[in-house]
Amino acid sequence: MQQYKYIFRAIGLLIVSIITVKVFAKYATVPLVDYQEEWVCGTEDPPALSDDLRWKGKSSFQRQCQSCHSIFKDLTGPALFTVGDNPFWIDNKKIAAYLRNPKSLGKYNYIKELRKKFDSGHTAFPEISDEEVESIMNYVSFDANRRVY
Ligand code: HEC
């Protein structure tokens, strides 16, 4: 009879260890994370993926906006680094619509105040696409975030 007791205990232990291993295997696997999605500001170089868009944005900015705008300083037009956090510009599409037809937003007090301050209306860019403005604003906010004070 003694032998049966040992056999039952052995089977019991075996079952418990199998369950333990299964549970560990389920919860202990390291998830595969694309390192490019793991970028945290200030820790490493930013993801290479955005480079294309950013460089396109930079050249568009230099070609069409830099004569009046700097990222950090007010020139003929306002510094652009605050635009990303400005609740008036809900998204880049609104900026694009404004650039295509600056008069379209002229009725808003925010724009009226800007015009008073900068003593000018905006040049129209009738051909500028949503994508181009997106890339310009990506470049602007990227460089604004990277600045080391
Ligand atoms: C000829 C000068 C000039 C050029 C070129 C120019 N801007 Fe402007 N920009 C201004 C002025 C002046 C204002 C102030 C608002 C106004 O007058 O409508 C302004 C305002 C803005 C604003 C709103 C800023 C804020 O603080 O809310 C954005 C965004 C902007 N410009 C983006 C651009 C982009 C992007 C380009 C290039 C595609 C560009 N601008 C080219 C003169 C210019």
C-alpha cells in the first residue's frame, strides 16, 4: 500500500509542476517591442522613421516660410514653436486651410489680434497641400522639442 501513496504523490507533484511551468510560460514571455516605438524624449536618438517627413518639412519650411518665420523668434511673423500647443490650431489641417486662404479665418478674434500685433495679413499659399503643412509642422515641433536650453 505504501508504494501507491508515493506514486500518487509523484503524480500530484508532476501535475503541479506542469501547471506552474504553463502559467509562467504564459505570463513571463517578453513582448517584442519595435524599438522605434519606444523612443522617449531625451533618452536616445529619435526614430529614424520620421526622418523623411521631417527633412521634407525642413526644406519646405526653408523655401516658403523662413523669410518671415523662425521657430523660436518673432520676426515678420510669429515664432512657430508654440503653434503645436495652441488650442486655436486644433490640427495641421486647420493651419493648411489658413495658409491656402488666410482670409477664411479673418473673422476670429485670435487672428485679428495676431494681425494687429504683426501688422500684416498672411501671404496665401493656394497650392499648399495638407501633407506639406503636416511635414512642415512636424519639422517645426520636432526641432522645438529637441532644443536644449
Ligand atoms: C511674408 C511673410 C510670411 C510668410 C512667407 C509666411 N508667414 Fe506665416 N505668418 C506671417 C504673419 C505676419 C503672421 C501673423 C498672422 C497674420 O498676419 O495672419 C503669420 C502667422 C502664421 C501662423 C499662426 C501663428 C500663431 O502664432 O498662431 C502660422 C501657423 C503660420 N504663419 C505658418 C506659416 C507657414 C507654415 C508658412 C510657410 C508655408 C508661412 N507661415 C509663411 C507671415 C508670413
